[in-house]
Amino acid sequence: MIDRKKRELPIVHERRLRDPSRLFKVEQLDLEFANGARRTFERMKASGLGAVIIVPMRDDETVLLVREYAAGLHHYEIGLPKGRLEEGESVLEGAERELKEEIGFGARNLLELTRLSLAPGYMTHVTRVVLARDLYPEKLPGDEPEELEVVPWPIDDLLTITAREDCTEGRSIAALYIARDFLAAEKQKRKHALENDTSQASKKDSS
């Protein structure tokens, strides 16, 4: 299902260290706990409006993943479409924009499932998980330096994809399992409702 041909990594022409104060804001909190203990904690303040990660379902069984370059590990990583929210955007508007930019699809049905933090002990950053269904083709220009590879994958076979060395991003893995369980519960509810309707109809027919 995934092309095993190894994609050529970008060439690193130079590495430079940057002053972290230009990239992150660090806030100190002087705290007093319920037992009277006092401590000073530090946390990194998010500079933007948060982020979205989208679980795009091509159909009831297939999720669309993307393969893109990950500078942190300097390899190509398989995960979900994601990105930062822009000024004036709602969570769902940001999710649809990112979908169109990264995989070339919009969605008629968008649902925010939950929120994920990265490291709640010292970071304020939050990512919203959005389930996208009823997809339709529409492409918007994005900021990626190259076309992202779209990888269809069965939502019920997460064990195989998460065992791969190129599928390691925690938010993607968490969002996939959350969406899978949500869809399974939704399917079960529909099944019970149908069984109940059938039972009620049978009772009416026999009376």
C-alpha cells in the first residue's frame, strides 16, 4: 500500500545555532499549592493561535495520511495533515484550509473530536483533533517546499502503520486511535438503532 521506494532527502547545505529567545517565550509562574508549598515553574508560551491535526476519511474504512520531510529527525515521516491556525480562523476553517493545502481535498463534514497537548508540564501549546468526512477534491497553494505524498491507509490497521520507523509523531498516532474509536462507537450506535427499529417494526406487524 505504501511505495517502498526510498525518497531522496533534501541536501543540508549549512547548520546554524539560533538564540532560543527569538523562537520561544519562557514564562515563570510563582505558585502556591493547597498544602502551602511554594515553587517557581517555567513554561514555554505558545506564540501562535494553536494548531489543528486532521483525520481525513476517504470512505468509512480509509484514512488519508501524508508523507512529508521532518527536519527534526531529518527523514520522511508518515502522519496526518496538520498546521497552525491563522488569525481570524475558527478551528474547522483552519482544518479545511490545511486539508486543501496538504492533500488537495475539502470536507463537507468536519467535527472537532478533542484537544491534545505536547508537553503539558512546560508547554502551553494545544492541537485540536478534527475528523473530516465527505471529502471532495479542491486544492489550495500551501507553504510546503515540495508536493506531499498522500498515503491511503485502512483505519482498522493502525498497528502496522505505527510499527513503522517513519510513523513516530505522537499527535498523529493519538489522533488516529481517537478517531478510530470514535468511528467504531458511532457505527455501533447506528447498528443498535437499526436493530431497535427492526424490533419495533416486527412487534407492530405481529400485533
